Amino acid sequence: MSESIFTATELDYLQTGRKLARLATVGSDGTPHVTPVGWHLDANEQVIEIGGNDLAQTKKFRDVGRNHKAAIVIDEVLPPWRPRGIEIRGNAEAIEQPESLIRIHPTRIISWGLDDSGSGRNARDVPSTTRK
């Protein structure tokens, strides 16, 4: 695997127990669509993959198939009030075979609250030379 596009802290966050996220796509009329989804990180390919029952029949799958863009937010709030998470925007694929999934290739990564102080923010574009 080449050097990760994610920081070590972001990788740790993405690989430890969070299963639910919110996926944003844009409909054919330009209206945003946000929905909760199950997801996982393919650390070798450095992509986020979204699956689900009858995924190929969903609006989110059609949206990605049409405009090839998506964003996902994986976050949580620790007590007493310490929000933290990561937003990943990118080019997306609607893959039908062998099983339906949406694959996001990150082009922008924004993380917050992942450092020990809970206040750090890290926002950056992913250089095209580091994308697969």
C-alpha cells in the first residue's frame, strides 16, 4: 500500500467501531439527499464503501450513477459535549456486480475533534497524485 491519504488519527477513528454514517448525494433536480448508511473503509484501496439491502434500487445509488459525486460524514459526540468526526467528499462509483455498492474515492477530507484536546480540525484536498 502506498502512503495513506488519511492521517494516523483519522485511520484509527475510521477503523474502530463506527458502523453508521450519513451519505449525501444530489438528485437530478439539484436537490440534496442525505440518508443513513452502513459503510466500511477499504484501507488498501483508500476508499469508503457503502452497501445495503437492494442498494441498486435506491435513490442514492441512482444519484451516484448519474453524477459520480458523494460525501459521507462519520461522527459522534462524546460526553459532556465533544463532537468529533470526519467528512469525506469525493468521486463516487455505483457498482452493480458482484454485489451492489457505492465506492467513494476521497478528494477532500475534513476531520475535527479527533486529537486528544478534542478541538483540532484538519481540512485538506487529496492531491490527485496520491489517489488511486
